[in-house]
Amino acid sequence: MKLRKVTAASAVVLALAVSVTACGGDKKDDASGGKKIKIGIKFDQPGLGLKQPDGSFSGFDVDVATYVAKKLGYQPKQIEWVETKSADRENALQRGDVKFIAATYSITDERKQKVDFAGPYLLAHQDLLVKKGSDITKGTDLNSKKLCSVTGSTSAQNVQKTIAPKANLRPLSGYSECVAGLQSGAVDALTTDDSILAGFAAQDKYKGQFQLTGLKLSNENYGIGVKKGDSATVDKINKALEQMVADKSWDKAVEKNFGPAQYKNEPAPKIGDIVK
Ligand code: GLU
């Protein structure tokens, strides 16, 4: 009996020793062993960044971020996903809440004043989502219509600046709220990237109710946001993105995440190649 107790105790000591070694003394290590990386994504965008009811995460951005994290030395179980809504992204990076952000985050000159970007890794286009049979077929049809978009997005800015300055813009904090508003009739249209809209339109609960207009109202070059000045991380992420395309993981992620929504994506962009 006594012997068994001693054995159990030494097993604990041994386990502790092993986990301390595995941690490598990094202060950020947690009790579960191994360092963690915090990555910002969207939680409510099907096909891109979605938190499932079982707590798991899916989408193209999630797969890109998981691939990149691996190349930075982190296994999937070491990733802590953090929700970064459109209007929070620059702040989250500036505060250091996350190491990087992969959240349908378009590279723009304005944002580049505050954060740095790796990529691009996808080219999307702004489009409109309307109810089936809607008479809205072009951008200017939106003037005087109730239009939902998200605060802090390029989509909202483009509407106000160029597409339909007289639209009655209803800014909300996330696209899932906008889609609910479109279904209830609270708004006449929702505008953002076609990649995002296709994912919503294909959801079971909305199937057959909405249509995309197919208007390519802008070029949205998705980048991975990092803290301003962290050029070492930008370089590593760019290498990872190049590898992801070269080893076909990019194609697989496209097929898996955009296939179900029948989203016709553009080919993989070259690193540093921004389509204006
Ligand atoms: N890609 C656009 C942007 O970065 C719209 C999508 C979003 O809000 O995340 O603003």
C-alpha cells in the first residue's frame, strides 16, 4: 500500500517535470501544456469564420489561419480563437489581444496606417444580398432603400462614398444581424463581400429566400492583419501563404468552404499583388 502511494506520488512529480520541459519556460504557457496563440476571426460568417453550436470553428479564414499557425509552430489545439468584429480589428491588433487576424479583412491604405498586412490570400468583391424577386438590381437602386451593413467595414464606407450615398444605411455590428433584418423585412438589402453573402444565402435556414445581385462593386483583397511594425511575423505569414497555395491546401480549403455555397472565387492572388 505504502509502496503504491510512493509510486503514485513520483508519477505526479514525473508528469510535472515533463510538462515543465514541454513548456520550455515560456511565461505564456498554460496548465494544459504548450504555448498558445491567439488568432482573431469572425464568429458569425458561414464559410469564412463560424463558431458552431458544439464550440468548434469552421470556414476558409479558420483553415488559412490554422495552416499559418502551424507554420509558426502552433498545432490546432494550441490556437485560441478570438472574435474580432469588423470595427474592432485595428484596436485588437494595436492592443496586442491577438497575434494575427484572418477575418475577411481587406487590405486598405487607411488600415495600413494602423496595422500591417500579410497577403493577400483571397480576392472578393462587394455585392448585394436581396430577397428573391427584389427590384434592386444595381447599386443606384439602393438610394432611398434601407440597406444594412456593418460598422467598420469597407462595404459601409463604399456605399456612403460612391455606390449609393443616399441609401438609408443601417449599420450593425455583425452580418448575421443584417441577414436576420433582411429576412424580417426590416431592411431591403445587405451589402458586403460576395464571399460572405454566398455563405449566408446557402444556409439551410435561408435557402431559396435570397439572391446575390452578382455586381462586383469593389475589389476586396483579404490580408492577414498583424501589429504595426511586426515585419518578422508578416514575412513568416507570407511564406506560409505561399506554401499553402503551392501544396494545394489553399485549393482544398476553397473547395471545402466555398463549394457548398457554390461561391465562384477568384484564383489565389500573388503575395503583395493588390487589385485596386
Ligand atoms: N472585407 C470587408 C472589410 O474588411 C468587408 C467584410 C468585413 O466587414 O469583414 O471591411
